[in-house]
Amino acid sequence: MPGDHDTLGQSAGTGYAVAILVTAIALSFRYVMTPEWGVSLPFDTLYPAIAFSAWFGGFGPGVLTTFLGGLAVAYLWPAHFGGTTTAGDVLALILFGVVGVFVSSLVRALQQARTRAERTADELRLAREEAERANRAKDEFLAVVAHELKQPLSAMLPAVALIRHRIGAEARASAERTLDLLNRQIAHLQRVVNDLLDASRVVRGQVALQPRVVDAVQIMRDAVEVIRPRIEERHQRMVVALSETPARLNGDPVRLQQVFLNVLSNATAYTPPHGEIHVRAEIEADRVVFCVADSGEGIAPADLPRIFGLFTRAGGRREGGFGIGLAVARSLIELHGGTIQAYSEGPGHGSEFRITLPARNVLEVPARQTA
């Protein structure tokens, strides 16, 4: 573009003009200081001039300063002071030229590296802003979809109950199975919608805990009873070993049960029929650790670092679920000051999830094992 060429021409012209000016200043200063410094080091003021010219105008102005400075030194010092040019002077002049070109090249390389770094930083900033906009749009979309689905689903369950109540005795037997299926599917959709709402609140930092002193072991025991019908439906075996001693901690009982249910649901979803799920608690003086282990599909090493990511589903499982439960569980546990970690020896070797929560005033007694 013409405007760009004009700008480049003006910039280059300014750089060369500055190089000539800086060279003249350096030579004049060196000439004035000759009575004090002597004539043995005629290049000492030119090196800073070369560096400045190259920094200001680039490689060309730096080389110009080198050339003009070398020419002036070759002309002024031997002729003006009556000396004779020796082989050492010629060698010094050559070395000065080499060093000048090297300094100019080095300064240019540094400037190019800085320009690339600035360009990369700008690209990263733009990419980060774009990703943040996309994330906000996704979160808003999830919130809107979940909200729009929640209201009709909330009305459908009472409607099914009302139909079941009013249906005649003769028709009840034939319609019961259909009504049960409809009821289960609506309940499943409700869980999905609630998970979407929770995911939306978590990623936007809108989850507010209502903590109080609770017994975490009892909360896990209640979660086990809630999930037990699903485990029995899938013909799985659950072994529970929980301590009789309360594990007191400051926590939100609703959110803690949600975490435990998410982890237990994940275990039963990834465990085949007739597989086993083990639930135990390890109580220490300052913390309580819940372990949920299964004999299911296991987790590949490459999937372990991202297993708690939003919308992440490890392995080849294709049944329902958006990969939300574990991400929500981790966020809620971290809000409680705890951690959740996943372990697996690989596909086919099952997996184990360890939930660690800070406890207070806990004394352990032997655990009671149930199946």
C-alpha cells in the first residue's frame, strides 16, 4: 500500500539520519577528549554509537555508523596527529568493522525477538479473550437450557402421579409398567437438568455453601442408601465399610451428599453387571478420607489428568451422561477445603476415587462392613 511504503521510507530515513548524527557526536566527543585519552583507543566512543543506531534504526543504521566511524578514524587519527598507519592499525580497523556489524546484527536479532514476543503475547491475549467470551456464552446457554427444561419437567412428575391415582383398577395393571418407565425417564431428565444447572453455577462461581457441623460418615451412608436401588438394578455388589464414629466437619450436607452421589453414580455407570463397588472411610485426627473403588472399565493414564474436566467422559462408555458429575464434585469439594483424586492402573483394572475432607474432633472406632 502506498501509505505503508511512505511510512517505511520515512522511518528508514529517520534511522539513517540519526545514525549520521550519533556518529558525528561520538567522533566529536572523542576528538575533544584526545588530549586526555590519547590516540591509542580511537574507537571507544563509537561502540555505544553503533549500539544506539542499531537499536533506533535497525541493522542498516548500525552498519552505517560502523562504516562512517571507521572511515573517520582511518582518516583523522593517523593524518591529524602525524602518525603512520601500521599493520596493527589496519587490523584494529578491520576488527572494529567486524565488531560493529556483529553488534548491529545482535541488536537487530534482539529487536526481532522482542517483536515476535510482543506479537505472540497479543495473539495469546486475543485468543484468551475469545476463549473467555466463548466460555461465557456456553455458560449462559447451559443456564438458559437447564432453566427452560426444569419447569416443564417439574410439572410432569406430579402429572404422572395424578394419572396413576386416577386411573381405573382394570387399566392400572396394563398401564403400570408404562407409567413406571415414564416416571424413571422423567426423573433421569431431572437429574440431567440439575447437573447442568449445577455445572453452570459452579463455572460462574455462583455456588454458595450453607455450612454447619455435620457427620460426613452419615452423609455418605445416606448416599449409599440412595444409590443402592440403582446398583441392585444393575446386578452389582456393593461392599460398605464405614466407621461408627462420627466424622465431624464444617460442611454443607446437601452439597456433600451430592458429591458422594456423583462419585457413586460414576462408579455404577462404569462397572459392568455383577461387578463390585467398595465404599470405605479412613478417619484420621485432622481429616477423613472416603474411598470409592470399583471393578469397572478403569481409566487410561492419558485420561487421568482430565477426568475431572467439564464434559469429560473417559473410556468408551456410550450410555447417558454429559461428563458433568465429577467436575461438579471436584468444585464442591474444593469449596469445602478438601480434595478429590482419581487412581487407576489402566483400562480393565477398575478405578478408585479418594475424597479428602478436613475434619475436627474425630476419634476412630472399628468400621462396620455391610454388603
